[in-house]
Amino acid sequence: MISFILNNQTINTESHPGTTLLDFIRYGQNLPGTKIGCREGDCGACTVLEGTLDGNTIKYKSIVSCLTPLGNAHGKHIVTIEGINMKGLSPVQKAMVENSATQCGFCTPGFVASLTGHAMAGENTSYDKAIASVSGNICRCTGYKSIEKAAKSISVLLEKKDVENPINWLIENDFLPAYFLGIPGRLNQIEPTIIVATKQIIAGGTDLMVQRPEEIAETNINLFYNRQDLKEIKEEKDRIRIGSACNATDIMSSEILQKYIPGTGAYFKLVSSEPIRNMGTVAGNFVNASPIGDLSIFFLALNANVLLKESNHTREIPLKNFFLGYKKLNLKEKEYIDSIVVPIPKPYSMFNFEKVSKRTYLDIASVNSAIYLELKGGIIESCSISAGGTSPIPKYLGEASRYLIGKKVTNGTIIKANEILQEEISPISDIRGSKDYKRLLLRQLLFAHFIKLFPENISINELLS
């Protein structure tokens, strides 16, 4: 039995947990405000809000219902556009109307849901944050300027929001219906989901629900999305442990990751859109084994290990040994990723992540790369470089990394490292670019790492001559 609250209605259903939440909302509950668009998580027409109980309060975030297995809704508060509607327009809806931010109207419910979710966050608002909240929503009519104006007016209205008690403030100011106040107590009455041991594991659904939605809707699945034992990020002596069910948003907002890798928040903005970051898990990114998986490239350079578990048996292996070949993993049949373990970066370390795609944001990389360096006295003591899009697997560039150890950061050293790097990769021509273009991109990203980290040491003209 799957139990959750849909708007103001308690749902108890025996529908298959692999059914998409989108189809259950529209066809099972006759709530057509949530639209069917791409069914791939790109357009945002199906955006809803997911509320998760945290103590006595609920934290809300935007998700795409087209990629959400119905089973992931268990114990949650799911809010569609109908659940936001009141007798009059909310300030978010009114801003959309007054700024002419809707034309055909197909995308509008998704924009309203995302902007309302932004309003519900327990943090100070800003125009940039309002715009970021609709990063997963596409409109083909307005040209976006009117939507940007709506976001601006909403952010001004939210300047007086009580960040300590946002839901109460939003209800008092007619952003939300009053029934939201009773949701925490009602969710408390729902029993936790039961873990069913099956071969097919699914977490956020952002990969499998694109590739095999019909199969998932008919298969016994093991839901990892709500596994609280796999959602913790904690510091352990000399390393950081990240639970496999942590999503990209969890990682980019982690105080621990921000402490040791200060640019994490900015780097992760290059990873997909906000709703997908709210859903997609780090283990899912690894197991997908895409040669251009952003999280795989990020953690390869940090020399991460993966902790694999089967019943009561565990084994730990370097992430660079996890990828055996194209879509082939060092993972036994009944094993799953329990956590990712990252050595705590040294105080004298440096890190950078770069990505090139056709669009700066919300796109799959043509080539991506990360680098981790430890320096003392101007000498590189440790180096790890990773690259995606240039090999059948997310690639750890061992030869180039080893070459740089013991060297000073000079133009000549970087040029030689690139020559070695080019021998390690084997790009192919595909829709994202020719093999020669990808070689050029990786060279440029290697240079970009050093230009960004050592601007005073580098001559761009000499590197490019």
C-alpha cells in the first residue's frame, strides 16, 4: 500500500509503485493541471512540489512527476497546481497574469509550482534564486522576459517573508491555502515504506524512468529514494561519507562539502536543472555509467571510493576501478552502492570542475573535467585529473596526473601534461562533436583548470601558441 497526501487528500493506493506519479495524478485522480510534456524531465510542464517531513515541519522542493515512480511519493505531501489554487489568485499566480507571463498556458502550472516552491524555502529570497527555481521549466511562447519580470515582482513580495516559519507566513499572506498547516500531523500518521528485496533498484528515477518506463511500471522494484539510512552526509576522521541516496541538491548544499570544496554549489549548478538535482542520486549517476556523468567526473578527481554492500557483506573500491567498460561496472549481481567515501582535501589543496555543453546550463556535457591538486612550496605533491566524453567510461587520467607530481606549475609543464593526456583518451565522433573537437575541448579544459587556479603563473598566449 502506497500512502501519501495529494494536495488536501490522503491517498491509499495499491497501484504499481513503478507507475509514474504524473499518470496517477492525471488519470488516477483526474487532476489535469499537471501537464504531459516531454516525459524526459526536460520541459517542466509536469512539475509538482514534494513535501518531506523533517521533525515537525515539512521541507518542500520541486520535482518532475513524469520521472517520479509513484512509490517515491509514499509518506510525502505532493502538491499540484490544484493544491495551490484558492478562491482568488495567489501572489505568484497574480504576478504571472499581471506581467503577461502566460500565453498558451500549457507550461504555466509548472512555472507556478516552481515559483511557489521557491517561496516556501526557509531562506531569504532574491531575484537570482527565483530565476534559478524555474531552471527546469521551458516556455515556447513568451520569450521568457515576461516570466523574468514576474519572478522579479515575486522576489520583491517575498523580501518580508519569515524564513523561520515560511509556511505560516505564506498562508497569512495568501500564497498558500490554510490546509497546509495540518499536513505535518497527517504525514506523521503514515507508516514508513517497507523495503522489498528485489533485483531492480530505483532511486530518483531520473535515468530509469526515461529509459524503461513501461518496464518499471510492471516490474517488482526496490525503492531507495526514501532510504533515510542512505541519505546522510557526514565527516569521519579523515574522510567524508556521502550516502548513496543523497541527491545533487543535498551535495551542493552540504555544509561539509562547502567547507572543504568551497565551489561545490557553483559547480553543481552546471548539473541539470533544479527539479532533476532534487531527484537524481549520486549512486544513480555512478551506476548509469555514462562516459559524461558529471558527478562521476567530479568525484573521480577527488579520489573517491565506493562502498558496495550485499546483505551484511561490504567491500570498498576506488571509484576509478568501478567502471570496467562502456556501461560495465565492478558490481556483483546483488550488490548496491551504500555510500561514497571522499578523503578530506588537505588545507593546501585546490580543486576545479569544468564543463562544456551546447547550453551552459541544463545540458549534457560534450566534455567535462575535474582536477585536484596538493601543493607545497610551489611543487605539486599530489594530482588527480578526470575527464568525460573522451573515453567509453568516466576516465581517470592516471598518466597525466602522475606526470604532474613533483613538477612546478609552468606553461611548459601544462603543455607536456596535455600531450600525455591526449595519449590516454579515445574519443569518438557523435552528436556532441567530432573526436578531434573533443580532444581540443579537453585540452582547453585542462588549460582552464590551471588558468583559474594559477592565474599569476600562466601565459594564455604561450599555452595557445
